[in-house]
Amino acid sequence: MMRTYKFRIYPSKRLQETIEEHLNICRYLYNYLLEQKTKNPKLNKGDTQKLITLHKKENPELKKVHSKVLQIINNKLWGSLKALGKLKQNGHKVGRLRFKSSKNHYKTIEYNQSGFKVDYTTKRLKLSKIGEIPITLHRKIKGVIKGIIIKKEPTGKWFAFFQVEEEPKPLPKTNKVIGIDLGINGYAIDSEGNKFENPKFIDKTFDKIKKVQKNLSRKVRGSNNYKKTKLKLINVYDKLNNQKNDFLHKLSRYYINNYDKIVLEDLKIKSMIENKKGQKTLNRHILDGSWRKFINLLLYKAEGAGREVILINPAYTSKKCSNCGFVVSSLKLSDRLFFCPNCGWNIDRDYNASLNILKSGLGGSVVPVEGRPLLRIIPYIKVISGQVSPMSQGAPSVREG
Ligand SMILES: [Zn+2]
């Protein structure tokens, strides 16, 4: 399986200029190939590939960039053409592929198979035709590095993304399954009665974002103060992302380590239902995005660990009684407790949903023995520091990663 690792790199001023120059050459070549293809639509991928070699003779500047890096530009172009063709096929109105007219439209340099080397002792990334760049290798690479992508993020920081081919390492079976309800009242409520608190930093950082945004709106566009404030805003967003990712990595790791099967609602279907009900706030958007990311992390980690993630149709998960199956249609969003008039079941609403989710994922085979009146509340700080272990004994504790 392929995994991506992100490492910070520290190119000197001179090297940054070299990389920028390479980016310009890459962008130029992309536009050149697209132009040739537009002029002569019969050209195939092999033809445009040959054009690179031919064009090198006319334009020796291209030789400044590693040859494999140039080849990948052709792949990129054809990838975009193919994607565009697919959209057209599906009946979407699409224009032509656009030329990358500005620096902002071409941001990555890609090395594939060759032209790069990682020196673990000197902690340097060696890139052919660019040079040696100091790198922070905060974790060990266990597989084979297939490619490296160099990118400058809006914060001004440079990163290298390693694409690594790894052998999957199945974790020992735990014989445990879990259903998870993702919510607003708690970030995640699971069928073992754990309620993971919403990360507080989301609210805190969100307030900060609003403040800086307001500040920015008072500055003159393009002025130095404007640029400064804009960078500040980018940095706050960046911080929010890092905190969020850390939390999501650890929470997903907790579930992957402790459960063989993990059941959740399919958010694609869920948001289709919810979007009809009106607009979402920005705050809600951030949460929404993080749920998606959380599920993607689970899927990604499950693949390597030999776990199963099941996504179910969310219809009725919150309105159905997890004890007898009776549907309570009068349940309001503000009702924190679920009360079943049919069997008398009285239970936390999100906990009830998580039981339904689990049941649905396992084909209706689980019935809780008793309702748990009190949920175990887990503050996010415990997740961050990896101090959570499951309710029942015998399961392994949370590990890093
Ligand atoms: Zn009932």
C-alpha cells in the first residue's frame, strides 16, 4: 500500500530561488505541451513525451531540471486531459484545459523513482539538479520511497511529501466491534458509551480567525499591513489544521488499535439529507470537514492494519429505538434523551444512535443488554496525550501513529 509522509524542509535562500526557477521551467513546459496538443489534437501521450526531448534542443533551459521531473509534467497534463474527458462524458459542461498563467497555478515539483536521495545521518534531502536541503525526519520510513513532491505552503514553509510503498501490517484481532456517531454535542459517541468531547481549540481558534478576518477587512488591499495580517490569518488556519489533524490521527488510531470492525454513518448520504434543511455556519463546515477527514483516516489506517470500516446509510439512526426498533418521529434536535414510548427505553440520544449504527453495520445482530444512563466523557486532551483505553479489559492501549 502507498502512504504519504510529510516532512518540513529548510532550503536556503539560494536553493529557494533554484526551486522557484525549476517551478517556472516546469510551468513553461506544461504550457508548451498543452499548446502543442491544442494545435494538433491527434498527438497522443507518447508523442508529447517525445516533444520534451526535441524541445530540449531548442530550449536548453529545460536541461536545468531533472529529466524525470520533466517527464512527470507530461503525465500531469494527460491526467488532467483524461479527467476533463471523463467530466464531459458524464454530461458536465467543461471548457478546455487552461494554461497555467501565473506562478500560483504551478506549485509542486515531483520526483519519481529517481533523482532523489535521503541521507539519514546528515539529515539532508538530495535532489538532483537542485541540491541538498536540510530536512526534519520526525519519523522513520519503513518502506521504499517511490517519489517525492516538493511544495511551498501558503505559510511560506517548505515541505517534502514522500510517497512510500509499505507492506501492510495486520494488527492482532481484538474480537471487538464498535459503532460511532459523529456529532456536535460530542465529537464522537460510541456504542461502548464513550463520549469524546469536541476539541475546544476549534472554538478558540475559530474566534481568533474571526478577529483576524475583521482586522484584515480594515486594511488597504495590497498594503504591507494587509499582507502582514493576511499571513497571520494563514498561520491561524494552519495552526487549526495541525491541531485538528493531531486530534484526528490519535482518535482514529485509538479505534483502529482496539476494534476489528468500526461502523459509522456514510456522510455523503447524511449531508445530502442535511443540506436540504438550510445553510450551515462556518463553524459547522469546519466540523463537517473534520468528520470526513476522520473517516478517511480510519479507512486509510484500517487498510494497513487489517481492520474493517463499515459505512452505513444514516436513515433513522437517531430516531429509531435501539432496543425495540420503534421509530419515534417526534424527536427534536434539542432532545438530548431518547425515550421510547413502545418499550420504555430511556437513553442518551447520541448513544442510542451509535447502537443503531453498530446494529446496522452488523446486519442487525447486536442488542444492548442494558442502557447506560451515564456516558464516559473523555476530554480531548486525553486523546491528544494518548491516555484513553477501552472500557472492557484485555484490549491494547492507545499507541502513537
Ligand atoms: Zn423501544
